[in-house]
Amino acid sequence: MVRYQRLGLLMLGITFMVVLASWIFFTPRPATLSSATTGDAALAAQVRAAAGDGRGYRGLAVAAINRDRVRFAGLGDSGNPKRPGVDKSTVFEAGSLGKPMTGMLLAELAARKKLRLDVPLQKLLPDMRFGDPALGSATLRDLASHRAGLDLMPANLHIFMRGVELRIMGKDPYRGMTEADVFTAGQNAGSSGTGTFRYSNLGMALAGQTAARVVGQEYEVLLRQYVLAPLKMRSTRMVHSDAAVPRNSATGYKANGAHMQHWLTSGYTPAGDIWSTSDDLARLVLAELRNTAPGAEAAVPRFDAADAGKIGLGWYTTRIQGREITWHNGSTGGFASYMGFDRSSHQGVVILSNTDRPVDAIGKSLLGLAPETEYPAHRLSQIVLTVLCSIGAAGPVFFVAWRRFPRKIYHVHFGFSIAFGVTLLFLLRRIGDWLSVPSAVWALGGALLAIGFLLGVSRCPPTDRDQRSDVRTALSAARYEVVLLALLLLIISIEL
């Protein structure tokens, strides 16, 4: 009896230590904007007011333009231990802010008679055979204004799995993809028909890579020569390897605190693998306001863009509160961005963030727009899923202990139940809505799992309670494991 009491106390102590370690080292810690500030203090105060409690943000680099005056501010932490401060020289992943740059490049090449924007792709790329003739008849103007009828990305298992890796492991979904992959995806893609707005990363990437192939130079070389160099955007770049990440770059995170892998240059760079600073992007916005930017035609609103209003080549123009705001936003795995301007008041703004929480509302606030009702940042389904899965991670363990299956399959069921709970809590730590749900809910789930483990060990059947055949035992075990696996896949698919 004493021996079993000691064993029970030992297991209880181990469980307590596991719960304590989980609380200290693994409990989700959402990003929060610290009090650190550089640059214009008044601008920084405006940004903090617009950011509310700062939850979900970690570091912000901001530029505000009023007429010919440009003010800069840096707030919070870059996530880079060697350069923790944020200022106008801090390099961020700018995401889809690269799309209007691609639009400007196309417009500039067309103005210089190096490229024609209204020629069908099939004529520009005579060696390609498009599986869907509708896409072959689309033009560069259609692609750059999201009117070529293409999906956001190619619809195949490879792209889906890359999306899973992004959500669960924080990996770059475009890493290793080349321009050849973009052209192959274009050949195999289906089109719903030209003329209707349908946002597409594939379409913008295909536009930029087609322009590069027609002109006979790499996209990166063309963008630098015709857009970045004239605007003296010396810090804007494409990063080709982890070793080439700038020393003064920010590190990306999800808003819930999970670390994310950097997004490097790929075949999809024309759609948004570009890195930049608030200083460089302020130069671009100021040039647009002065109408001296290369490829100025790109910002002219020409086509319907559904809820976004109108679109030119990559640039949106939306009528908000009686004003016309020309803008674009961006997002990568661990970064968010916004740049916009109002020609009538000669105001502009740039916001760069090193978390994936959108910054559009901050940008609009700095442009003088009153807050509007927007889509909730955290859907009710995400909150419910986060809570239920956290608490329910230990459910299978308690079920196994309660049922007390025959010893032949008890250990299998128990092992799979523990593996299920640990895996689910790991997933939730990365994809859970920890801005809305207290992190203590995750810790509670971990504690319940540890208690379930202790209970399961203490209640392990000493002998088999029946003599079912090995075949029936195996089928029973397999059925239980399949249910757990199906449940885990369902949770992942719902979140993705």
C-alpha cells in the first residue's frame, strides 16, 4: 500500500511540474505594443490612440504625409534582438504593397513603348499553351487589375499543403517557387472569364513575370531600374536567402504571439514578396501625390473592384466618407502593411507592422477618417473553436480512463489519446484566437490533459476483462484512432 501511495505522489508531483512548465514556457502570449517610441512623439501618440490597447501589435513603423511635410514614428519592438528599436530605416516585409509597384512597373514600361498592356497573353507568350483559352485571351491590364478570372492561388494539393504549413508551422508558402512554376500554374489554371473583379496573387505574379519575359530582363532588375531607382528607394529589396536578411530587419509574428518564418523572393514576388521601410514607401506615396511617380497611370481608377471601389493597375481607389482614398494593404505570415493617400487634401500614410493583425484602421485614422464598422477581427467561430478545443483536448483521455477498455487495447487507446491532446494543444498555441480568448484557457487545457494522464495511469486495467479475438481487438482500436484522426483533420480544416 505504501508503495502505491508513493507512486501516486510521484505521479502527482510530475503532473504538477508538467503543468507549471507548460504555464511558464508554452502558454500563448499575444503580441503587445510596448511603450518604446522613436521619431515624432505627436505622431506616435496618434498611432497609439488608433491602435487601442495595442494587443496584437508588436512593432509599428509609420510615416504621415501632409502636403510636402513627412513625419516618421516608430513604436514598440522589432523582434530583432540586435536591433530592437523601430524607426524609419527598419526593414519590414511589405507583402502585397508590391502589387501597386508591379502595376507602376507595367505602366512605366508601356509608357516607354517596351510593352503593350492590351495584347492577349497568348500573343505575348506564343510558346505557351493555355489550358483555358479564356486566360490566353486575357491581357496584362486584366491581370494587373484582377479581372482575368483567376483564383487567388492555383487549386492543387501542393498549394494546399503549403497553406497548412503556413498556418501550423509558420513557414513561407512561396519558398522555392520559381517563375517557371508561375507560368506552369498559368498554363493549367482555369478562368471564370475576364472583366469581373477577382483578387488573384497568381494573376499579379503572372503579369509581372510575363512583362519580364517579354522585355527580356528579370522582374527584380526591371522594378529596380524603372521604379525603385527613380524614387531613390534604396532600402526596398527582394531577399533571396535567410543569410541575406537585412541586419536591421524586423522579425515577424502572428498576432497571437507565434513566430513566423521570413518570406523570401520567389516566382510570386510581383504579387508581394518585397521588403521595404517606412522611409522608402513614404517616398513612393509622396511621388504619387505630386504625380511624379514612375508609371503614374497605375493609380488612375478605371475598373470596378467590388467592395474596394475602383482599381487601376494594382492601386485601389475607394470612396470613404465623401473622400477618395487611393490605397493598398499587405500581409505575409508575420507582417501587415498599409499605404494610402488622398489627392484632394494632399495627405498620405504608410503603416508597417511585424504582426499579421491588419493595420488598415490605423492608416485610415491617420488620414483623418472617422472609425467605421468593419468586419470583426476575430470571428465568433474562432473564439468558440479555441475554447472548445482547449478544454476538449483532454476529453479522449478521460473517455479511455472511464471506459477502461481491455488491457490489450487500453495502452493503444491511451497513447493515441495523449498524442491527440498534445497535438491539438500545440496547434491551438499557433492558430488559436488568443487576442479574444485568455491564455489561461490553454493552460487549463494542458492541466486537464495532465490530470487525465495521471488518472489514466492509475486506472490501467490489471488484466483483460474479456477474451475478444486479436482481430476484433485490432478493429476496435483502429476505429477509435480513425475517429481521433478525423476529428483532428476537421479542426485543422475549419481553422484553415
